[in-house]
Amino acid sequence: MRAWEATIRITQAATRKRANTIFCTQGSSSPTTEEENEEQDDHIYANGEIFHAERFLPNGDYYSGYWLDNFPHGQGKYWWTDGCMYVGDWFRGKTMGKGIFSWPSGAMYEGNFKTGFMDGDGTYTGPNGDTYRGCWIMNLKHGHGVKEYVNGDCYDGEWCRGLQEGQGRYNWKNGNYYVGEWKNGTIFGKGKMYWTNGNVYEGNWEDGFPKGNGTFKWTDGSFYVGNWSKDPNEQNGTFYPSTSLLQTGNLEWDPQQVFNVDLVECTICPPEKVPILPSQKKLALWRSSKAVDSNIKPRRMSLDGRIDAPPVDREFGRIRLSDVAGTSASTSYYLDDSIVGLQDPDGYLRGSPIRIPKVVKRQGQTISKGHKNYELMLNLQLGIRVSVGRPGPPPSLDLKPSAFDPREKYWTRFPTEGSKITPPHPSCEFRWKDYCPKVFRALRMLFKVDAADYMISICGNDALRELCSPGKSGSFFYLTNDDRYMIKTMKKAETKVLLRMLSAYFNHVRAFENTLVTKYYGLHCVKLSGPAQKKVRFVIMGNLFCTNYSIHRRFDLKGSTFGRMTDKPESEIEATTTLKDLDLNFIFRLQKTWFQEFRRQVDRDCEFMEQEGVMDYSLLVGIHFREADSTEDQTSSGSGTPIDNGGSENETFARVSRADMDQLLLDQEGWASIKLGINMPARVERTERKATEAETQLIGDPTGELYDVILFFGVIDILQDYDITKKLEHAYKSMQCDPNSISAVDPKAYSRRFRDYIFKVFIEDN
């Protein structure tokens, strides 16, 4: 191995030296070398012809192997100037097939590659000697695999997104071992721990420690049964001594000894840190001097096929499926501006190239003093501060049926001068109602929402923002300043539906962690004093688009066609415009395991909503195009969602660059923020509808244009009953158009149509 590495370093040095000789920065190069290059270029290769060549590239990189239209294609060896090297199969400039990637640190991966990523079966040996053999997906351990650590520990089991998850066995070098469930790289769930001295613990675990019901057994026959916790105050159980201990009278034993002594040496080795991933490496592509304009600077391409683009507003680079299939590379990667809005001879209505503004305006208008809803906002913030901060027993997920009773509500009076439980305030007197407070407190705990953070987000010094126009239902929407929560005003009928289905909703979101249905955090009512006696009911929900990424496109998808097209001309469509089914010009491609989980969860959620008799819900999808990012305008991925520009209308969202995204894929902790429907790396393929069917063709025909994206999606508007109003709407619209094309249909038919449609626009990325 050392001799091989020394050979690589020597060859790299020779490569750099020769490259600097050929492509010197001062313009004085050897005429002989230039003549050789010209002579080599004179060997004209037809488009699509594969040939073997050795190239010393301008930046010092070196490639030896087969080429196809100026791209590495087939077997080849690529050396980077930083010491990284890849030897193996290529497909049009991307590592594809079997190969070996080595790092200058001594780390090495040998196995399968797919579009630049370590993907498939492979073996990774780290610089410290750790070795992993098993399945990979997009540079991450995913599936079954065995990892042997340099300290002698070993894990054999299931992996998910780079961390141990599922069933697995971990052996420590001292002989102790654990067999059972894992989650996010830690022991979590049911499992057994075996010690070399014969002791055994069997029961529940959480974050690597016994938590909940469990039994600890000794070799002499003694055992302890009870509820386990690191907190002595929560620990309780019964110790059953063996016959020998009864004879000696030694009946005392402290359960905390398991945490303080037995588990001290049973620590899990942390995941390794990889300095750079194969998919992050750039290729300095060779261009024939006869074919390239001297005024055009060469651009570099990463191993996953993306070409660096300048940091300006632009079309996105497109990877055509026809190219991947092996057609000529002469096919243009970019649409010419001259074809914008034209109809092709084949009868398709071709839209303009996708242009994304560099600046995305912040959504909503800040509610300041003088706004018509300013006092309502103050009342809302004050009511939440009091109700959430009210002292009470700690929240519990084990709720009694009475907690879900719609009559379980509490009124609080807020006089302007204050009272024993309410502070004085400058607004008018009002009354405040909390619906099922124990349930929503438990939901916030289930969704891992800290009470203090919750109050600061909604009731802090920052004002709420009102969206420019109310929804179709007449409801108003408000956003918190940090974009975490959305507040929606509710009709009385919607409130009744939520209270009626609250028990089933609680059980559903508790059973399915990856559910796509809206997260509800609170249901309240403000009753203003005065002659009007106005009541305003509202629900607090999670904001699906609370992210560091700019949302460039957003779609509301139902699977119907009647009235499902935006009435705005294309020139007026902004990043904050919510488009509809007939505006959708993409197919979403999810990686295999994500797609399988997506199908399962959509089925579960639709079954839940069908059982509850609701319809008219939709899948809200937000798209962030990764090609819109550039190193020129990137911000730290840890920065806040909005950038504070003093309340200007041109406030922009923080942006995460493509390099930051690759680093997120690399960082094991960063993967914790990627869940089903949240921060999901994916690809979209552009579609086009036939001009004659633009208003009836629900899904366009694929064009082969692919884009790297980050997706956000979830099911919204789940509180509509199929009541008499919707039945009349169905009857009226059925006389105007096809009954299957309208949104208002019964819950069973709606669920079936919704699933059929969603599973056509979301497909597995092969």
C-alpha cells in the first residue's frame, strides 16, 4: 500500500510539472508540445466514437483512459492535484460502475459507483483503519453492512443514511455485546445487552441507556424488574435476590450501578469524517483547441455531472436523458432564448427556460401599529404566552379519553388592567379560549417543540407577518418572524372537524413519525369585547417551508383539473406564487428507499383521512433548485432563515450553496435534518404538455431535462368534511364538466384519485 501511494505521489508531481510546462500561465509554452497537441487533435473522432487518450489537463490533473466526445467514458484513471485518484468505469464524465477511489490520507473506497456517488456494494477503509463492507446509497451507508473499528469493536446490522438504524449487533473489544434495535446511530428500542461476566439486561433503551421497562439478570439467579431511567427519581422497580443472597442477607442493590459501572465502557465509536466526497471532485475537462472558442474559459464539471455555472440569474444546466442513453453530445445542454414561448412542430407547448430570481422576496407584510389586525395580533400573542406558560403537571403522551372531549376547553378573561393570572396590556379587553390544552401540550412534546422556544417564536418582540391575501376559504394566514409557525384563522366548521378527529389524529402522528399531514400545535379562540362580540378561532401549525433554502417554486397538488391553473401570466409568477396541478411541469424523482417510504406514508395518511371522512386536501410541494446556488452568494448553512434588512420589502432568504449541500450529505449530523418531506435531495424532470391539451392533460410528457433539487412537501388542508356544501358543489360542477375533474368528490373517491395522481408525479429515480 505504501509503495503504491508513493508511486501515486511521484506520478502526481510529474503530472503537475508537465502540465505547468505545457500550460504555463505566462503564455510561453514549448512549440513542440503545442504541435504535439495540435497533431493529436488532428485525429478527428466522429461524434459518438470512443477512443483512448492520455491527457494532461490545464490545472495539473491527469487522465488516462477512454474518451467519448471529450468526456471520460469506459475504463480510465483520473488523478487530481490534491492527491485523490479514481480508477474504474466512467460514463460520460461520471463515475459509473465499479471503481476504486483513494484519498491522500490513505482512505480508500472500492466498489460500485452511480452518477459520481458511492452507490451499491462497496468497501471503505478509513485513514485510521476502520473498515466498512456493505451497501451504500449516495455516499452513505444504507442497508446491511459490517463495520470493523480499529479499536477492535464491530457492528453488524442495518444502516440508514450513514448511521446504525434497525436491527444490529455491536461487539465491544472486551467481549460485551448488544443485540437489538438502533436509531440514529445509538441504541434505541428493544434489545439485549450481554456482559462477559454473565449478566444480562433485556428491555427498552433510549440514547444508549436503559429507559422504560426492563429486566436485569445476574448469573446467580438474581434479577431486577422495573422502570429504568438515568434519573434516580424516575427509577423504580423490584429486586428479586437469589437463594444464596437470601442466605447471606445481602438484599441491597442500587440500580444506578448499571449506568455508573456496567455501561461505562460500553460506548459506541463515532462515525468517521470524510474530508471530501467523490461526488464533490471536479473534472477539468479537456477541450480540443480546434473546437473551442479562445474567448470562452473552460468550465469544470463535478463527478455527478454538474457543470459549474456563473453566479448570475440564468437558466439551469440540463442533463438530457437522451445523452445518458448514449446519443451524441452535440445535443445542446441549454435552450436558446429564441424558442421561448414557441410551439414546437411536434405539437408540444414548450415553456420558457426556467429562470429563478437571485433574490427571493420575503413572504408577508409585517403587522405594525396601525394595521387593522394589530390588536388581534397582540391578543393572540398575550393569550398564548399565558396559556403555554401556565404552571401545570408535566405533559404526558398517555392521555385519558376525557382529554379529547370537545367540551374540554378553558376560558380566560384578559382585562386591560390585568388580573391575578393575566398581565395588564394596551389592547382592548378580550376573552381567551384553549381547546383541549392537554392534548396539544402532548402534541408539542411529541413533535419535540420546546415550550420556551415556542413562546419566543410566537410571542417574542418580533411582530407576525400577514400573508398578502387570504386563502380561497377566506381564512387569513400569519407567519412568525422566524418562519417556524403559521397561524391560520378557522371557521367554526373546521374547528369542529379538528376536535372531532383529534383523538385519531393524535394516535396517527404518534404511530407514524414520518407522517406528511400538517403538524398542529394549538387551537384557540379570541372573543373581543364590545357590541360586536367578534370571535376569531385560529390554529397554530408548523410551516412546511421553514428552511435555510430559498423556495424557488411551490405547487399545490390535488389530482383534479377543473380550475386547477393559476390565473397569473407567466411574467407575473414569482417564487412565492403557489401554482396548481395544470401549472406543474415537473416529475419528481426520489431515490429508491425514499420513494418506497413515500408510497407507504402517503397510503397511511390517505387511509387515515378517508376514515375520518375528510377531502379537498392537497400536497404542498416546495422546490429549491441546487443549480441556483453559487459560491459567490452562499451563506452559512447555520444562519437564520430570514436576513434582517430592517423590514425592507426586499428582504431575502438565506441561501445554501451546492458545496454546503454536499457538505450536509457528508456530515452525519446534518443528515438528521433530512426526513421524508424535509430537506430531501432529489431530482426533477421537466415535462411539456401538448398545445391542444394544455388545459386537460394533467401530467405532461417527460423531456429528459433533469435538475438537482431539494424538496419540501406535506399534506395540508385536512379539515374539510364532505358536507352538504361540498355535495352541492359536486352536483353543480358536474353539470359543467367531467365529474372526475373537480375537487369536490366523496372522501373515498378523493383518496383514490389523489394517490393515483401523486404516484404518477413522484416516481423512483432509476
